[in-house]
Amino acid sequence: MLDYPIKFVPILKEKIWGGNKLREVLHKSSQERKLGESWEISGIENDLSVVEKGDLKGRTLEQLLKDHGKELVGEKIYKTFGNKFPLLIKFIDAREALSVQLHPNDRLALERHDSFGKTEMWYILQADEGAEINIGFNRALSKSEYLEYLNSNKLPEILNFEKVKKGDAFFINPGTVHAIGGGVLLAEIQQTSDVTYRLYDWDRIDGSGKGRELHTDLALEAIDFDLKKDFNRSYSKTLNISNNIAGCEYFTTNFLPVNGEINKDYSELDSFVIYMCVSGEAAISVNDNSEAIKMGETLLIPAKNKEVRITSEGAELLEVYIS
């Protein structure tokens, strides 16, 4: 039953900062006015992905793990994570800037929330002219200096901002303050965690005149106050091969541009493979079972399948797995 590329029904989420690009650019079906996120593959409780079609139609990701275990995700991964899928895969559209936030590491997340930490990366699909992201501080800080700026409502003065364009990629370690800026559409690959500490929300209020909850005290122990410039990822774009963007213990992400037909051999890989289409469209074939994928769509290749054929007249894919 795991002999075909699996497509899940997107889980669409309205956000105060969301816009219309998930509908208009990635063709997600929703009537929400402020559509902010499309969860493509999720093992988060109460937000479990459901298979869209084929023999497994209607099954949740958790059910697939219980029924198929290592054949779905790989022997080592199943031994480590059991029936919890280790990654959360999203597309995000920010019409307005997200809050300045950070995520705890594994130790803090386990102690405080019985959760994994959150290491993540962003790949920019589209950005309006002048769009930017916040990632890190613009100088090294002490805890007391940070609090002085925060309590004086001057946090933006010490934040590092980066202009972004299509194809830019960023790796975000736990503890790094960050925010997606307005006008940015991106793909996000992350550990399975929904733990976020919000530091600053641009003085935004809701319809009832209230601001969103901040997590100042929780964040203090989690923040990395050092000045770092290790987040911007340069990578090759050689046609028809996997070009590495980011690799860590939690995931590997490659840029895979395809024109023509290529065959991928995963016989040495003990992991599922995820394809996110960030441009164009392609046909992904496993055991002569083919599934189309176009910009804004995501497929999961179960770990038991070691040979994959990709055919396209011009597509760009993100290839994600755990090595």
C-alpha cells in the first residue's frame, strides 16, 4: 500500500498577518480572507495530515505510522520517534510581518512542554520589492541590554534585517530571534514542534483592541544573544542533481532543479523523502505509479521505495529527508 507517492490534504490556517498568495500563487482552496499557512505534512496532535487519494485515502499520518512504521519513515527514524512524525512541512504567506519570535532547543522544550525543540529553515518562493525578514540581532547583546530595549518598546532597533528574493534560503537555529516580513511567501521545513515564544508584535491589536500574548519570561533563558551570521545559505543550482542547501541532525534539504527525466537512487538512505515543488510542475513515479506535483504542492515518498523517477519540462523541487 506504500508503493506510490503520497499527497496529503493541506491544513489551511487563517492568521492575523496572512494574505492571499496561498490562494492566488499556490492555488490553495480556501475562502479565508487572511490565509497565512498551509501545513503540507503534519503530525501535530489535532492537526494530523490526511491522505488525499489512492489506497490510503482518508488515513491520517499517525495511522500510517502505526500501521507501517519503518516502511514509511525508515528503521532508525521509527526507532527514535515511534508514531510521531519528525518534521512539519509548511508554506507561509505573510501579508504583514509576523511577530518577532524564537523557539526553544530540545532540552528546554522537553522540560517545559514535553515537546521537541524547533530547528527550521526557510526557502523564499516569492518576495515583493523591498521585502525583508528579521533574523538575529544586529550586534551582540547582554541580557540586561536586551531587556532595556524590549521594555522601552525599541526592540526593532537591535534586530538584524535581511532583504530577500526568490531562491534565498535561511537556516534558523533554536534561540535565534526571527520574523518573516510582509510581502514574503516561503516554504518552511522544521522539527515537529508548535512551541513559539513571542517577543514583540509590532504593537498590533485585534478587533477588540487587545494585543496578542507575549512570552517575555519564557524566552529569556532560550534567547541566543550572540552575534551570528551563519543563517544565510548559498547553494549550487546545477540541473538534474541534488544541490545541498542545509544539513543537520534533524533534516537535510536539497535544491533539485529538473528538466527532462532523472532517476533517484535512495538505496543507501534509511528515510522517507519529501518533495516540495517551488516552481513549475513535474511527474513523480514510484513502482510505475505516478503522481503530478506543481508549484505549492508536496509529496511524501515512503522509505521502502528506493527508486524514484522524476519527469519535467522545467521544475524546481526541495528534496527533504533525514540522514
